Amino acid sequence: MWSMSYERITRAVALSGAALMLTATACQSGEEPSSARPSETPTPGAGWEFTTHPNLTPPLVDVSQTRAPATEAPARPADEDLFMVAPKGEESPMTALMIADSEGDPVWVHPVEGNSYNFRTQEYNGEQVLTWWRGDNSTQGHGKGEFVIMNNSYEVITTVTTTGTARADFHEITITDDGTALLASYPTVGGQDLTEFDGPKDGYVLDGVIQEVDIATGEVLFEWSALDHVDLSETENSMEDRDEQDGSEEKPFDFFHINSVTEDGDSLLVSARNTHAIYRIDRETGELDWTLGGNASDFKMTGDSYFAWQHDAQRQEDGTITLFDNQSSPPIGDQSRGLRLDVDTENMTASVVTEYLPPDGRLAASQGNLQVRDNGNVVIGWGAEPFYSEYTAEGELLYDAKLSGGDNYRAYRLPWEGDPTRPPRLEVEDRMAYVSWNGATEVASWRFLGGPDAEDATEVATVPREGFETTMPVPDQPYVAAEALDADGNVLDTVSVQTDSDS
């Protein structure tokens, strides 16, 4: 466990005196500094430690399995595509947004207050952006807040939320090609007969409301309410199993629970966790085209196609529908899975095309997603279980990673080019230089300089960037600098410090 990440952790922790002497000797002989492994295996819940960013302590990532697919997929994107997660929870050493490389090393870490959800890249006005939710999620299972949209310089350009209903829930933001956002909210609605659920006759429920909002103006272009189109009897939720729900205004019954809203041609595809169903909604009329799964399914669920407490329903280019099948909570199956379904709208049957099974039988009580990459590979975020994985399209496991603590709503692997406006950071302690540039994706190497001043500084060494923070022994000189170099050797930025040296 932890082997691949921890072999490189010395880029993030102070070296022992012995390791420092060995590294300095290597530098003087013209060799690249060697990596020393920590003397003890870090415990679960351990976070990174950076000299240049002592406030950043994201969870370590254990990459326990990597292997190439047996057959190379066509049009495979660069291996530099990055993973995007938002670790949170009491066991996480830090609540943050984190972009990480395939070896589990952070590329960008952004601390947040409270929990954040749905962190990923999307396209807005022809530009690549980062999106995520922030707000109040003190009520279990949903939130009220807004989505943040940030450019590739990590500057917030706008926010978007719902209007005329509860503020936007954290489960979904899908940005469309028209510059709109598909959002969900959970308003409390009274006057509902909940006696069949052992609740009050005049009780309260959480409705599921979908809005399509123009991001630039905030105008609501489309609105849909689950209460208007789905009968309460379709719920699989039970107040008996939920201490936080009794049908009162303070603890309304969550009968529907929207957790994804995406486009499906001219319609919308909506996943409702608490009905175990996926709905296709006519975008013009709001009427249901059909219901897939649950106790009111329009389709015969053949074979092992039945899903429960699912998340993240998506229509794929080949016509199949993918989703993350939690199978919990409460548990119905033995393990969660990624699922690709063939949905035959002529014969009204659904069947399994591919299952994406975990290597260890993990069962996610909440959250989770399934992303199909451009090369056909499938990335799964395991939600309440602190893992993310990658598979071939056929279901062969290629990659499995585990956060050292906490959980994560969704995980993605996507291309991203970060060009931060904030400069690099450099610290020098005991003749050891530590340099980092939070969020910069184009840095291939660092050139270290030292001397009496900037004018007379000479090169000490040029070393490849490895991990978030790169270290290098430097001469005992008053001036030390580090130049960030791209793959062609161009200087992207320079950072320098004045040391306490009397040389």
C-alpha cells in the first residue's frame, strides 16, 4: 500500500540530515539528487507537507495498480490528463479541490470552507473552465448554494444558482453549448399525504426541481418539478430507515432525490436516487418520455440490469446509458459497480452491456460517478469509498487509487492546462531549496541559480519537476533563484529569495 505515492513524498517533506548530505554530494558530482523513502509507512489520514505551502495538506494518494490495456484504444489522449477530486469529510486531512497527476501527486490544491462537490472541467463561452459547488450542506443529502466557474488562471469569472426556488443543490451543474446551466434544487413542500410511509397526513416533502439557467443573465429558461410528474408511491425511500426524515417541516421526506441532470438530445436525462430510476424528460413540455428502473419502470429490466440508489446517469455516443450503481444505502447488493446499459426503446427492454466491478467488493453508501473518456476508457469515482479507478471500455481494471482519508463526491480524468496568475514560491532552509508553482501544468523542469546577487548568479543545476514541490541543495549564497522551464526550455517565470548567507 501507498508505495507509488510515497516513493516521491520526499519532494514534500524535509529531508533528514543524512539524506541531505548524500544529496549535496550527488549535486557536487553533477548527479541528479536521489530520492529517499520515508522511514515509516504513513498512517491513514496523513496529508502532504509542503515547505512552500505549509497551509496545504491534501490527502496522500495511494496508486495501488497501474497497467496498460492489452489493446491500445484509438485516439488515446495524452497520459498527462489529470484527475480531479474534492476530498472532504472528517477523516480527510484537508477539505480542498485537488488536481492530481497519474502518480497521485498534487498539481493544484485549493483550500475551501465547508465541503465542495462536483469539481471538474467544462467548457463555457468556448473556453475551458473549472466548476464546483459551494454553500450550506448541513442538511444530510443535499445543499443550498451556488456553483463557481473559474478560468484556467484560477480566477473566478462568475457564479450561478437557481432562482425562485431553493438555492442550487450540490449534485449537478451541466454547462450546455448554449451557455446555460442545468441545475437542481430541493425546496420543501407541504400538504402531502405521507400516511402510506408512516408519516403525517398533512406532511412535508423535498421536491426535486430542475432549472435551466442562462449563466450570463440568471434567467430561468426551463423549470421542472418532480412532484408534478412523479407519484410519491414510486419512492424506495423509507422514513423508518431515516432518522433525519419524519415528514415534518423541519425533517421533510426526501421521496425523489435528484443527483444528475444531463442533456439527451432535445430531452433531459435525470437520475433520482430515491426512486431507483432514470427519467427522460421532454425539454419543451416537461412530460416524461419514459422511466427506466424503479417500481414504475417502462422497461423490462433483463438480466442483472436492475440498479439501486444510483448516481450520474449519462447518455453515451453509442446510445447506451451509463451510471454509477451504488446498490446502497441501505444495502441491496454486495458491491457497487459502474454500469453500461443497452436501452431498447422499441422492445422496451434494458440489458447490461458492461459492468465495471471494484477489485475489493467496495460498497459506496452514497455519491459516485462514471465518466467515459474520449479514448473509451471509463473512470469511476467511488463516492463514500475513498477510491477512484480507470478501466478499459470492456471493463478491465487499469488503475486504482485511494485517498489517505475522507471521501469525494465525483472523480474525473480530463485534460487541463493551468496558467496561474500567482507566482511560484521558493524557500531555502539549511542550503536546501524548495520550489513549487501551485496549478502550473506546463512546468517540465526547474533551473536553480545562486550567487551574491541576481546579476552575478550562476546556474547550480537544472532538474526535472517531480511532484508538487521540487527540492535541490544550493550553495551558501545570499541570492537563490529558481526558473520554471517548459518542455522546450523556455522560462515561464522566475522566483528568488535573499538568504541569510554572509558569503
